[in-house]
Amino acid sequence: MSFDTHTPTPEFERNFAPLSPPSSYSLGADGLNLYLDKPAGKVTTTGHMNDKVGDGSTFNSTFTVRYAKVTYTFSAPAVSGVVTAAILIAPERDEIDIELLGGDTSHWQTNVFAPASGETEPLYNAFNTIQIYPYKPKTVSAVHSYTIDWSPERIVWSVDDFQVRTLHKDDTERNGALHFPTHVSRLQFGIWDASAPEGTSEWARGPIDWSKAPKRMSAVFKSVKVECPY
């Protein structure tokens, strides 16, 4: 589905639901704008984090998939501490991630979470990778098409039809258990302020310096395409 002024509102609302207020997004000629707004009042920075985080816009699909090829076409703000994400997520906490960090404009990241039975915490840093852009313009602020191709045996990530990573199911074994996503999932995409807690802020190259950053920033989603070949 393409996002612009010609997108039928009933079709859009049938397929995607906001998790944030109506004022946090807009559908216009340039696409679906998801906004991140500066927190109200004074923001104090201590170490590598802010004492307040801004409100960002997020959408979920109203439909679910179990193994699919999903392509998100979008651009992200190049501001340190801002994260724009396009993922697949399940109630069982399975995730397949695409993440763009505004503080690392020439790269984008992939990740997987799929907790095994008995695990109460995700395996952070077990399956994350940092990717480059093979084609110009090589920046998160340009429009690129990012694809998650999820089959029962492997996940392939691509950007602009160029495959950058393949993760096979057998390669997700840790501590004697597989950590490969298998559950029915929704699409989720959004923009968020990663200025706290400190560990998250450091990962996101944050915190956001609101004395320099715009009071309102936006990630612009041009389209979402879903194919189910499996």
C-alpha cells in the first residue's frame, strides 16, 4: 500500500491502526509522516540520557502474518538519539527488526528476538548487525526500501533489492535452544526518542540535544508491501 493523498482512508484504516494520538501523524502528498515531539517543559541531560523523552508515533497492522516478505519504504531524521524502526512483532515477544539511528546516518541495523522457553530477558546483542547502504544516497535521511524476507528456515534482509544479511534458523541456537521467530506477528513501524535509559541512549548515539534539534521531527513512510510466498 502506498501512502499519499490518493490513499483511500477506509482502506488505510482497515489495514493500519495508530498507537498514538491523531496529532502524532499525518497522511499527505509526501507520504505518512510519523512525528516525534519535544517533551513539554525543561529537558535536563545527565550523562548520556535525558530526564524526559519525547512522544513518537507508532502504527501497527490490523492483520497478522506468519512467514512473509515485507518491504517498508521510508526515510528517517538524521538526529542523534532518534530511532526509526520497521519491524515484525508477536505477542510472544518475537521480533524481526530494521532500525535506523539518527546518530549513525550511513548505516542501518538488523536484529532478531525470540525468547526460548523459560527466558525472562531478551538476548541483547546476540543477533544484531550493522549494515551499510550499497547505493547512493547512503544515508538514513534518504528514501530507501528495506525488506524482511521471513521463511520457516531463514530471514533475509535487503535494502533497495540488495541482500545484505541472511540468518538461518540453525544459526540462532544459544544456550541449547533456538531463538528463531515462529509466531504470528503484526507489522509495526514508528519513530521514538531513545534518550533514556542510559544504555539505550548510548546505543542510539543519544541523547537528543533539544537545544539544537527541531521541536518536531518526522519519519516519512512512502509505502508498505506485503507478500506471502510461503
